[in-house]
Amino acid sequence: MIYLDNAASTPVHEKVIEEMLPYFREQYGNPSSIHRHGRLANTAIQNARKRIAALVNADINEILITSGGTESNNTAIYGISSQSKGKHIITSSIEHDAILEPCKHLEKEGYRISFLPVDQYGFVNPEDLKKEISDDTCLITIMYANNEVGTIQPIKEIAKIAREKNIIFHTDAVQAVGKTPIDVKEFGIDLLSISSHKINGPKGVGALYIKNGVKISPLMLGGGQERGLRSGTENVASIVGFGMACKLIKDDVNEKMAHFKKLSTRLISRVLSEIPSTTLNGHPDMRIPNNTHFTFLGVSGEDLIIKLDENKISASTGSACSVKIQKASHVLKAMGFSHEQVTGSLRLTVGITNTEQEIDETVDVLKKVVKELRAVSPYKSKYNF
Ligand SMILES: *Cc1c(COP(=O)(O)O)cnc(C)c1O
């Protein structure tokens, strides 16, 4: 079995599992309880929070623990908009649904939402952002790195524009964490979303960095945990595991990035040189090192995924919703791709457990299945396969 869908989720690191186990078996106290069991659980959360904060150079009290990227994004959007007088939000047209859907919901509630366009590489132009800003703008939310094509946005420049206009800037960094160095202070970011299961931690836990001084309202009310910003008994074991996953990245981020880069470079160069009528999507350089995204003209990405799966290789078209409801990728459409280019797209994302041998095996299988699919393609005559 070869797993090349690390942008969708990642294997939980063995050290993360080990770190979590005591919190199921012995240290099961409620972190709000006064007794020893409670105090131990509470200390474990604080230690994890320290590790999460350290990964992005935040202060410990700037980390709100959530149930993952989706909740962090929702908290940023609803938590800020409900605090502000302004009723205008600027985002991009290539965001994850966990940004687009809350924005569209607010649009129905009377907010004005600007969905910034992107170029052929998936870049937002900071000049377009400047033009959209109005007196009514209460939030700018632009993703750090795209989950489909891997393009990294000019975040520093975008944050600077927001700061100059005194507008709160949020970034969905779920795909960027661990793949590019992130420093919220250096970059001037106000809010930043992280998800544990995209960085070899457990699912169902994540964080929202909230810069000191930024006021935000809670999505959930109750016992007042997380300083009133997220009520509900903390998921202690998962939080501890998430903390460990952050520590493991922090310990050898350069090594991990070099490993991703080595594998993806090999994958890209072999695919482009050995499979004709194939393109790499996203920017050639400004991309997270674990992402590859191709278009194989004349074939359907969904057929490719099925063929790869028959060969025990897990891959993706890149857009999660396309699997369920056959919706064409909004990201590729925003990048100006034709229907045919969108259809033929395939995302392969590498992770810490992948090997060079797996990459070579994958390319060999890809060569074979693309050839098979093209032999029966309706576009056969057009491309002369
Ligand atoms: C996976 C992902 C999310 C959602 O995170 P969950 O923890 O699965 O809720 C949000 N944004 C991006 C860019 C993602 O890749």
C-alpha cells in the first residue's frame, strides 16, 4: 500500500500515539477539576499549548485549542465579524470550503464578501486586495498555502496591507504548517488556523492563533473553558498528541522539508519527462514541498484514482467535494483551467513515511494506467496519443 494523500490526512506518528495513551488509561481527569487527576490533565494541556505556540512563534496565551481547521476558520470568521461594525469581508476564490461556506452564509445574512481572483498559478495579487478594501472591511482571510495545488500566497505582503489599513488578517495555514517556516510575529498575522491531523497528529483537534489584543467572540457557550472562548471539556489525549506532533515538526522541520522536497522533485521530474501531454499545476517554485498536482490531458482524474487504487496507491483529485458530488474544482476554475484540464487533474502529496522507492513504483504504475486510459479516451484523436 502506498499512501500519497497526505494533504487529506496523515498517519499519526508513533511518538504521538505513545504520548497520548496515558491520557486514556491513567490520567483521565477532567482538566477543570481541583483534585490531582484534574491538575495533571490541566498541566498536560498547558504543556501541549506551549508546543503548539512554539511552532508558529506565538505566546502560550495566544493559542485557542479547537476541534480542527474547520472550527478554527469558523471561529475566526464568525468570532471577528460579530465583534465588528463593518459588514465587508475579503477572501480569495480558492479557499477551503471551511472558509468559503461561512463567508457565503454571512453573505446571506447581509454581509458583502469579496472573493479575490487568482492568476494561472493560484496567486492572489496584493494590488487586487488593496482595491477591494473599504471603510466597511472587518476581516481579510486569505489562505497560506492552497490544499489542491500547493501555491504559497505572498502572506507577508498581504498581512502588511491589512496592518496598514488596521484590518484584522486571518490565514488558514492548515496546509502550510510544517511545510514552510511560519512566524506569526515576523509576518504580522492576527489569526492563524492549524489542524493536527494534517501534521501527523490525531484527528479532531486543532488551534486558532489569536494575537494578543484581538477581540473575538466564542462559537460555543458553556462551562467557560479556553478562557471562555470555547466551552466544553477538553479533548485531553488529542490535545497532548497534537502538542507532540508540533514538537516533532519543530525538532526537525528542515529535515522534514528536505525529505518532502526530494520526493516531490523526483516525482515531478519523472512524471513530466516520462508521461507526455502532462503539466504540473500551481507555481513551479512558490509551493509547499509536499504537494504535486498534475493534469494528464485526455483522461479523467477520477478514473485515474480508481486505477491507482486498484494498484494499492491512494491519491486524490485534490478537491474533496469532487468525490462525493462530482463538483469541478473551484480552485482550478479560478485559475482559468478549461473543463478538460480540470477533469484530468490528480494530486499526489507526500508525507514523512513515504520513500523514494514508493515514488518510483507510483510513477511506473501511473505511466501504465495513463496509457491504458488514453487508449480509450474520447480525446484520443485530438491529442494523437
Ligand atoms: C484540511 C483543511 C481544513 C480543514 O481542517 P480539519 O481539521 O479537517 O477540519 C481547512 N483548510 C485547509 C486548507 C485544509 O487543507
